[in-house]
Amino acid sequence: MRENTLMSAEVVEPYAEALMSLADSQNLVERFGNDAKELLSVLKASQELQQFLASPVIKTDDKKAVLRKIAGESLHRYMVNFFQLVIDKKRTAFLTGILKQFLALVRERTSTVLAQVTSVTELNQSQRDRVKEQVKSMTNARDVELETTLDPNLIGGVVIKVGSQVLDASLRGQLRRISFNLETATS
């Protein structure tokens, strides 16, 4: 497992840095960031697409054709060219990692933090804004990017993770803390 992680880092980081270098040189960091988010969203939504792109038995030209179809007119042509290079170099299994690492570089560049928010139901805009303000005050970041997931086991509230910090404001977390306090009080 550790070896795979090391191998992944050795592949992912140089490609992400090369993409950032290209974005910088063309003054397209924000555009490439949006394109990367869009492609990540498509990959996240389709396990079949991830398997197709990662498969060593699928022909390179077929992978490129599918990527061009997905990209359509929405992705910048330099991004499409970059992804075709990733396919040519047989690194498509690392595409998600490359995109995530690139987005981490974009966030670092723009003083933006990623907050992973887990809630029972989808947050409305007002709730999203309150979470962003809370995270800004916790981290002194200029901007906050939210990555949301749903978990019905929380019962209510939210869990916010920023880096290694976790703010558990869920009903399940409150019940767990009450239970722990009761156990400690009776021992």
C-alpha cells in the first residue's frame, strides 16, 4: 500500500506541477482550475469511465476519442492536449490524482482552503455561506471551496474537515460526546 502511494506521488506531483506551469505561462490558472473541477466531477460520477480510462487493454486512440467527446467545447484546448499527453504516457490511472493535486496547487496559489462538509441533507446557499464564513475564521483563508457529501447517519448538523482539523457539529457527534461524558462521570 505504501509503495503504491509513493508511486502515485512520484507520478501525480510532476504532472500536476507541469499543468500548473502551463497554466501560469498562459495566464489560465483559474480557467484550468474550473476545467479540472469539471472533469473531476465527471470522473467521480462515473466508475465505468474511470475503469475505461485506467484499463491497459483499451486502445489509446479510443481513450482520446472518449476524452474529446467528454471535453466537447467546454474544456480549454490546452487542457485537452494535456490529458491526451497523460493518455499517451499511459498515466490515465493517475488522472484523478493529478487533477486533485493540481487543484491543491491552485488553492495554495489563491489562498483558498478546501473544506470537506458532511451533512444529512444538501446544504442551501445560506448554510453554505455560513460554513464558508466559519471556515474562513478558523483558517484565515481568503476563500473557501466546499466539497460536500451526504451521510444520513449524522441524524442532523454537519461535520466540517479542513486539513487535519475536524469540527463535528452533528447530532451524532453531540450524542457521542454526551455518552462519553456520562461514562467518565460514572467511572
